[in-house]
Amino acid sequence: MILLVQFTMTRIRGRKKKRILSLRAYISRRNIESLLSQALKEGIRGNICLAEELGQIARKLGKITGVKIPKIYKYFYCKQCKSLIIPGKTMVVRLRTNRTSHIVIRCLKCGYIKRIPIKSRGR
Ligand SMILES: [Zn+2]
């Protein structure tokens, strides 16, 4: 499936190229989603090495084809060491409520801390 994405498009121009590019983006988006869901499953099962590898492949695929990684999966990437982190294995998730309530995600590989504020609904 991944090989299908990497065909060259040197001679194709115009409308046809646009159509092929959108098809390529569609295929790679689906590939990325399936890769990441599989990576998380493997990570939870205990295969952290395999999960990290799958995460790297998904990231590379997104970079080549210009497809952004889905918003939900952005929390599973460490900003500093750029690797996939698995909740309960290489990632610690906590809720804090001093000042404003926020979620704290800590990477156990490099110690990077990411804070995500929780928007309170106005009543
Ligand atoms: Zn990290």
C-alpha cells in the first residue's frame, strides 16, 4: 500500500495531476490512520519497539505526501524526541487543577512535559 503512494509524477500535468494528488493524499491519510491505530494496539500489548517504528513510518509518510497527522493522534507524539509515546508505558497522563485545570502529558523517554488546558463550559 505504501509503495503505491510513492509513484513518480514527472510527466503528468494539469487536471490529471491534481486528481492523482488528491487520490494520493486520500490513500496516505487512510494509511496513516491505520498505521497509527495499529501502533497503539501493539504498544498497549507490549511491543513498544514495533509501535515506535510504525509511528515513525506514519510520520514520514505524512511528511512525504503533505498529509497532516490526525488531531487525536497528535497527543501521542512527543514534541522533543519526536517518537510515538504510549499511555501507561512511555507516557504519563495526569489531571491538574491548580489555577486553571489542565492535562499534563509527560514523556518518560526524554522527560518532556506537555500541558493541554481544558476549556470550561460557561454556565
Ligand atoms: Zn520525548
